[in-house]
Amino acid sequence: MKIIVVAGARPNFMKVSPFFGAITRYNSQLGLNSESIESLLVHTGQHYDDNMSDVFFRELGIRRPDINLGVGSASHAVQSARIMIAFEPICEKEKPDWVVVVGDVNSTMACTIVCAKMGIKVAHIEAGLRSYDRTMPEEINRIVTDALADMLFTPSEDADQNLLHEGIPEKKIRLVGNIMIDSLVESLPKARSSGVMAEYGLAPKGFVYVTLHRPSNVDYRSSLTAVLDALGYVAKRLPVIFPVHPRTRRMFDEFGLKPKESLLLKFVAPIGYHRSLCLTENARLVLTDSGGLQEEATYFRTPCLTLRPNTERPITVIMGSNRLTNLDSLIQDIDRSLRGPERVGQVPPLWDGRTGIRSLEHLLQASRS
Ligand code: UD1
């Protein structure tokens, strides 16, 4: 069996790593009559900076991509089109049995469309999540990918329900759990010894960890200014650490906003995976608009406020430590959260570190039948 695995942007890397781990394990335990799995890693190059891409490969021990499409940044249409144009000849040449895509970024959708037109089977890991907000580019990517994919690996029961409501046949859906948690569990020892707390002078449960990069929060001067005001307020009581995504940094520059640094309010360059996990585990509060951080905070039971009107990961709110917030109630919600308990919520079922293995087993079964 030949599998191409696609990764393109920062939140993809911790999702492909466990799948490669499962392939390596399978190949090392082969019986006499079984054939090994041949795998290729295609990096689309959607993210390309060292601190948005390479650092994750190093820290997660992911092998070097076999092929890098080098598409870089552009508008959604141009970026997706470049990925499609570059990916099609690879599929023609390699003729994979399966293409595995993860998450909800433009690379996920673009490669799925290519395969659907070529009759190549696609498996989507992290299928079925829906925010029901089509102003989010990721929601469009999720809907298109799930409509076209042949095998849908879901992280939680709500995702199965979303797919069934969209008329996706049940036989395509496999509830396998949250693959990102595989990487988290595996990386914990290294995360805990990353040294990031000492580096920034932070005390356990004594700081707020902030990441914000969604267009809806950072592409408007008014929202970005309101965020900065709120952070200034929080930093009067507790240290705040904010690794700034390149999109957010670009918007600071474009609006001529010069975030005011202080001893308690630090804006730093994007950080790697281990350091981010360590901050999430130790923060008193996470304030974010990232999908992944909502889940990682839930795993650590660290209180999390998500600055969005909705989430495609409702289980993090229903079972986990995540709450939605908005610019009008942000300061109140932060205050309330800081007055509450240090650890909240529960870890959802199947967030157990074995999702990569379960996904590969289902893929092998489907290929045999
Ligand atoms: C993308 C994903 C989003 C994910 C996020 C994580 C889509 C539609 N969005 O959004 O779901 O949460 O990645 O980061 O796929 N840039 C750099 N260096 C890089 C990459 C980007 O400087 O390595 C800058 C460029 O100015 C670029 C901007 O960041 O224009 C945005 O990058 P892009 O990949 O278009 O979208 P993200 O906002 O990162």
C-alpha cells in the first residue's frame, strides 16, 4: 500500500506526526506474509518560516518532507490553486492508494479536490468539525473536504452527528479520537523540560498565555485595539505572554499599532511546540482563537477563553475547560475566570494517545475489504 500524507500549515504538523508513528510501528512489526506500507510526506509550503514549520519537524521528530511544493503565502484562491497545480503531477507520478489529509487549512481542501477528480481515495483526519460559521475560511475547507473524502476519521461523537446530518454515509465515518493528543502525550516530557518558564520568568499558574491570529480578530483595527486594551488591563495584575503570529504582526504594522511592552506584558515571536505545550499546562488562563489550543487546554484542564462567537470544537466547552468570549465581555470574563478554580473540566473520551494507530488500522481494514 502506498500512502501520501499531506501537511501544509502549523496546526497540521502535530496531526501528521502520530500517523507516521503508526506507519513506522506497523512496518517494524510485519509478519511474513504482510507487505509494508510505503509512505510519502508532501509539505505544501503554506507555512515556511522556521518558527511556523521547521521547528515542529525538529521537535516532533517528523522526517524531512519527500516533496515540498513551496507555495508560500497568497490569497485563498491563489494559494489553493498553486497547491492544486503542484499536487496533481505528484499524484499522477506516484499513484498512491490513499492520500491522507489532516485538519482544515487550505492545503487540506486543495489536495482533496485534486484527488477527488483523479479518483484517488482520500482519508481525512479530524473530519466532521463544524462551527456553522461560513465566514471562517476553515469552515469552507472542512465542508468541501468532508463532502469529497472517502474515509472520515472523527475526533468526537458530535463530529459523527454533523457528518450524518450532511448526508454522509455512515460507512465512511470512523470515530477514532483526537490525533493531536497523541502528539501531546508523547511530547510531555520534552515540553516540561523546555525551560520556557524560566526563560520568561513565569511562575506556575501565575500568568496568562495569549495567542490570537484569526482574521476576524486581527484584521480589524477596532478589534485589535480592543484586544490590546484588555491585555494591558490584565497585565496590571498578572504577567501576560503573547507569541505573535506573523499575520497578527503584519496587522500591528499595517494599523501602525505599537503594542506597549512592559515587565508584565511580553510580545514575542511565534514559539515552538514544546514551549507552547509547557505554557498551556502551566498558565492560569489561556486566551486564544486557535482551534488546537482549545483542545490542548482541555487536556491539561487549564481554564481557556476563546475569543470567537462559536467553536467547531464544542466538546471543549461541554466537557472541557474552554469558554467562548467576545470583545464586549472580555475583561469581565477574564476576571471571572481568574477568580475560579485553577483546573476545570474533563478530558473527552478517546483523547488517549492512540488515535494514529486506530486510524491506520481502519485504513488497512478498508483496503483489504
Ligand atoms: C492558517 C490556516 C488557519 C490556521 C493557521 C495557523 C487557512 C485558511 N488558515 O492561517 O486555519 O489556524 O494557519 O497558523 O489555511 N506567514 C508568514 N510565515 C509563514 C506563514 C505565513 O510570515 O510561515 C504570514 C504571511 O504574511 C501570510 C500570513 O502569515 O500572508 C497568513 O498565513 P496563511 O497561511 O495565509 O494563513 P494563517 O493566518 O497562518
